[in-house]
Amino acid sequence: MLLRGAGQQAPGQAWPYTLSGLVMWPKPDPERCYSGNARDSSGNSRHATLEDMAHPIGHWVTDRPTVFSTGESMVFDGTDDEVDVGGTHFQYERTQARSFAGFVRRDNNTSYQTMMGNFQTSSDYRGWGSIWFPTTNTGAIQYYNINNFPSTKNLLQVRTGSLSDIGWHHVAITDDGSSDPDGVNIYYDGADQTLITVEDSLSATAVSNQSMRLGNRPGNENRLDGKAKNYAIWSKVLTQDNVTYLANGGVPGESTDVTGTDPGAAQGDWRFDDRAPTNTDPLFGISDRSTSENLFNQATSANRPQWISASSNYRPGIRGDAANDLLIFASSLSATAGEIAIAFRTDASVAGGTILSSSEGGVTADTLQINIDPTTKRIRYKAKISTTDHELEGATALSADTPYVLIIAHDGSAVTARLNGAAEALTSSAGSDPRPFFGDLIDVDNVVLGGLKQSSETSYADVDINDIQVTSSLNTARYPAWEAYLASNGASLA
């Protein structure tokens, strides 16, 4: 997740960040986010998937190796974060040459931390990879190529001497496929290390049945607690000059002007930063320029983030599954007046659900909601006070598979709405008028996009959400430009 402070503008964006009173602007941002930048820049389309990295520290930070003047690094929390490359691309046989390189910054030297690996989770740990050991146990970078361990100890294992510093370092590992310790090199900040042989008994297949993980290994063991940048894997042995090029900040296949020799395009190249990849694959993602956010049930192994392609002039967006997908903004908003604008696309049946809500989290807590009624197919603006609903309903029945831009404004006493550029009449449909409750309801601990989640009540939207803007001020003069931007790729906002 990328977090941006107020007033900053993403490279490549056409619009300035000047909306008065802007308090929250999460949006799909293809210029800066692409599957958390686990996309493969080698041109081989080995795009990886973020796993469980949807909490406040699973995001990019400006901290980076000193050899980089631009770009960012990705945080791994050491608890449940990893990047899963998927597929069988790196299930090498023991006789196959391979190389790994990347920048790593550990946040501690007291735990076992995997830089990469695809070891099987069964008792044989078949596969290959590298783990950085804590200072209490050698403090070394260890490389493994395993057929079976620990029962028969059919494996190749070598290690460096103690390397205890927790700052940024470049690590490269090469294996020539000879199944011999002499065929392995480990480089630390470009320097070839003297290796210690721990096990030299590999004589049978080392092909894993697991996909390659970055920052972890299958089985959720020894996760990286720190940051990573510019990971890459090659199906060949890198030379000393290649490693020097990479350690000095060289980008594979781009021949940037650094000391050493460009090793050429990798089999997989994951930059872990906010710069666009070099290939032409579509870029998807979501960013929030004002507050921290959590994906809920969209970044687990069973239910991964659903980035969708742009359509009907919309940018890519995030898809709600009507089952358990939410985007939670764990930061309060406080306003007595304001505007909420949402660009979304209905599903094939207009199944409805909650598009946006604010809640303290309890089942009887007061909430402010924007819903699509599954029966009438109309927009509903609802205040829930304790267990009583107070609703205003729009006049327009939404069509299936159709893009909409909805603006709801509250001046402290009255609520008005616009739908696709035209005024939308609101009439009371339940309880009393919800308008007087606006000021109390927006002052909450959590703002939820794509649903409502309370202790015993849930409602999830079956819509594709493309943009949302929330302000704490009113300015109807900007609506035409605002609506034009939300409904298209837009130019600048005044």
C-alpha cells in the first residue's frame, strides 16, 4: 500500500492536489500502483501477488538504498507478509543454473529471515532458497538446494561468515547447477564471500512443488522483517561484473550508466517500488493520499486483491465481491458539512449493497451509509441511529453493468445529490429525516469503502469502485470538473 501525505502529487498525474478541504482521496492510481508493484518488469509476465500485506505497514516507504535517487522500497512486517510469484517458473532441478539478486534491509538481526525460497512445506523441505540467520546462530546468509531434510540430509547448504548489520545491503547468490559447494557464490554488497560448507550431499531431484515466495518461504516460516527492493532471478550464473552492476543500482536489461556489466533481462524482476515497469503490461492498484488504510479480506491466499481493467472511460478500480471485501480507513473524519463523490460501476444484476459507510464498529453504533437498494435498485443515503434506520432514497433505478458518478453534499442541514451530472431527487423512505445526523455520524473511527462491517451486521457492495473523494467543505462550482474527472481519465481539477 502506498501512503501519501496531503499536498503531494504523483508523477504522471495530470491533476493538481488543490481541492479545498480534501480529507480523504483513495483511488485506483495506475501511475503509481500495480498489484503493489509485484508486477514483473522482465517482460516474462511473471507477476507476483501480495499476500497479507494489507495493513498499515504493508506499503511502500521512501527509505531506499543510497544508490537509488528515486523510487521506494516495500515493507515486510515479519509476521504475515510475503509475495507469491505463483506458477512453476522457478522450480529448478538441481542441475539447472540460477541466480538471485536484490536489496534487503532487515529491521532486526535476531530472527531467521527468508529473502526468497520455494521449499516444500512437507517434512522434506525440497526446493531452493536463502535465509539470513540471526546473530545468535552464525548471523550468516545461508543458501540451500534440497532434496530431503532433515531425515536423510540430501542437500547442498553453504553459508557466509557472520553478517550482522541491519542496514541496506545488496545480496546476490549464484548456483551453477553442479550440486557442488564450489559451484555456489554469495555476494554481499558486490563482494564475493568466502563460503563455509554446511552440507554437501545433494544427489537427487530438488524440484519443489511450491511456487517461489519473496520475503518468505512456503509454510509461513522465517518471514522477512524489513524492506526489499529490486529482486530478480535469472536462469543463469551472474558474473562478478554483473553483480557489481546490480549492487551499484543497475536495473536489469536497462543498461543504466553504473560500474559493471548489465546482466540483461531476468527471468523475473520485481522492483518493489513506485516506478512504472519497463514493459507495457496494464498497471492496476489503489493509493490513498491522506490517511492509512486496510484491505479487508482482499489480500489473503484465498481472496486476493481484485484489480479490474479500465472500461467506459474509467480508470482501473477495485472490485467488491458482495461477500467479504472491504477497504477500511482506520482514521477518523470529522465534519459538519462536506461532499462525497464516488465513481462506480454496477454489476450484471444490480445486486446492491453498501458502497460507503462510517461506523464506530458496534452493532448498535451510529452509522452513515450510502447504499444501493437491491430491490428498488436506487441509491439510498442512510443514517442508522442505534438500531433505527433513517433513509433518503434517490429517484433513479440504476441500470446493470453501467458506470455512475454519485455526488452527495451536506451543508449541515440539507442533503443534495447528483447522479451522472444531473440533480437526483431524494425522498424519505424509512424512519425520520436522516439529515440532522450528518455531523455526528461523520465523526467516527472508521470509514469503510465497499461495505459495512459491524460486530454482527455486514453488507458488501457488488460493484466496481473506481474513485472516491471526500471533502469537509462545499463548493458546487467544482462539480462539473469533478464529475468529468471521475467519469473519465480527466485533465486537471481547478
